[in-house]
Amino acid sequence: MDKETATPSHKRFQGYYLDYLIRFDSIGSYAAAYGLTYETAQHRIKLGEQIHNETAAREHLKDAMAATGLAFDF
């Protein structure tokens, strides 16, 4: 994420999503491990996934533009 969007909240939700991907096999097991309702866990994971995907797309664009010489910094 760039400086304008890399808020602590964004980083936290991306961390929730990555934790879910690495350590859990279901939303239910994630919710149980953290004492969350299923709905809260689902919201946390979906928001984290969205932030993660936007971050990955932005980084890919920056890499592609740098590789072509079109840009060197966003």
C-alpha cells in the first residue's frame, strides 16, 4: 500500500485475512479460535481479502510501470 492508504486499520485487516488463509480451514474455526461470531469473522475476512487484493493489484501495477520505464515512483 502506498503512504496515502496504508493505515494501521488496513494493515490490521490484511493481517486478519492472511492469518485466516495460513492457519484456518474455515470461517467457523477462525471465529471459534478468536471468540468471534461467525458473522464478525466473515466480515473481518472479507474486508481483509478486499484490502489484500487491492494492495496486490496496486503493487503489480507499480512493478509493471517501473519495468517498462513509464514510472519510477507512485
